[in-house]
Amino acid sequence: MKTYKIALLPGDGIGRDVTAAAWAVLEKAARLNGFSLDATSYPWSCDYYLENGSMMPADGIEILRSFDAILLGAVGWPRKVPDSVSLHGLLLPIRKAFVQYANIRPHRLLPGVQGPLRSDGFNILCIRENTEGEYSGAGGRVHQGTDNEVAVETSIFTRKGVERILRFGFEQARARRGKLASVTKSNAQKYSMVFWDEITQRLSAEYPDVEVTSYHIDAMAARMVMAPDSLDVVVASNLFGDILTDLGAAIQGGLGFAASANINPDRSAPSMFEPVHGSAPDIADLGIANPIAAIWSGAMMLEHLGEPAAAARVMASIEATTARGIGSIPGKDKTDAITASVLSALG
């Protein structure tokens, strides 16, 4: 029997609850489809930081490198540890060390879920560059605390980084409906974003079967609200992709349905899968977090591992659950009830 080694990072707040829910579903799906999942859980979190002075041990990356995939719950607890510390201490180092340059987030309405828009026919795949751009961490501050204080944050766009994420987007569009929307702000950012547009146009010649449209970020934000059904694959830089995917989560019914994958496309290192709703400290330990985003992220993990039948089975069980009205309305159902419904639908 094939066995996959999975690192579990439940993290903070509701991350612990939704990871447990997702894992129960994934284990059952694996069992029903003739393979197994072997989990090792690590307590790396803001509590770990307060006890140890770091978000993970010094050899944390090497520990994770031996796994087939990573399932993350949520990281962050601002009242305990600044978000800039928790993010740069765990999530970003993992993405960069394992070259998880493609962040994939699907946006569509599940059966029974009412989104805020009239349109329910959209199916958008947002692809966000995940390792450079505006979140490169290049910069600094001088003369801190004085009237002459200066803060500089430099975006880094490399030809390799931009080309590989765009090529990934073209390939995804080719496998879907053949439409790619590339998002920049090249009218205002005349170096980095013009650079991105130029590479988009050059690569488009290699994909004559893909319809390519370039949008400015503000126009794309409006289009996702006014005409989401006109979009197929959307590819954007780190910052723009971050913003657009939260907008995508909003139109699909809320962050409780926001799944994601941090992919290393050449599989030279493990990829990481996570819901993007955050740790939600205000509802931590109340048992009311919606686990669907985490379970959906788990289905994406199974797909990446080469188990498409199991992934499809999990997605069908999620859809059967929301179609029954369970987990379809934020805050209505308990975490355990939603999980039990998905588990029941699996069988």
C-alpha cells in the first residue's frame, strides 16, 4: 500500500480545529481509495515562539524537507506576537526554501452557498507569485524614532521568477478554458510592472491557443465583482495576488471556503496546503470554525500527491454537505457537525 508522509502544522487559533477536521476526512478518503497517510505533527506557532524565541527550530526547514507534503492550519496571534514576526518566521521561509512559487486559490460557489453577487456561474483560478515581488523583504529603516526616519521596501522581480509563474498560468489556462488574465499596474509602475507585461506578451506567442488579456489591478478588482464569470485563470504578483484572492474568497461566500496550495511545480521539495482564513483568535476554541477551506485544501493536496480519485471524492463530499445546507452559512453550524457530514458523505 502506498504511504505518503505528511507534516501537520496546526499553528494558532482555529488552525488546530480545522486541521484536525481536515485530517479526519483525508485519512478516511485515503483508506477508501487504497493508500495511507502517515502524519507527524509539529507545534510551531506563536505559543512556540513565546517559549523558544522563534517560530520553528533552527533545523525546521530540514525537518520538513523529508515529507511528501505539508498541511498548515493557520499562523498568527497578533495580541501575542506581531504578524510581521509570525509570517516572516514560519510561512514565508517555508515558501521560499521549498521554492513554492505558485500559490493557487480556486474561487467558485459551492452548492447551497449564497455569495454576495447575483452571478453564481464563475469558476476562477487565481495564481499568485509566491516567493518574490512585493514580499521579498528587501529594505530597511534608518533614523528610527526621529523626525528623519526613513523606511524603504523594495520589490524584487526577476526574469526567472516572472517567467515561471506566467508559464505556470498559461499551462493552467490551457488545461481549463483557455483564458488567461495577467494583472499589473504598469501605467503607474513603469519598471517592474512593464517588465511583467513584456514577459506576458513574449510568452503568449508560445501559447496561441490561450486568449491573453492584461488588466490593471484596479480594473481587475472591479471585474471580479461585476463580471466574475468572464474570468478563468488570473495570474498576479505577490501583493496583487494576495489582495485579489481575498476578494475571490468574498465573492465565493467568505473566507471559510478559501482553500489554497503553495506549489513547488517541479516537485524538488514538498508543497504546502492551507486554508487562508487566518487563525481567527476571536473564535478560537469555540468550535464554530468552518473546516471546509481546510478540507478543500486537503483535497488539493491529494490531487498534487497523484491521488485524483481521492481528491474528487473529498470534493464531492464537501459539495454534498453544503448542498444539504450544512456549513453553507457562516457561523450556523459547529465544526464537528460539518466534519461529521463530510465524513458521512465520503462513505
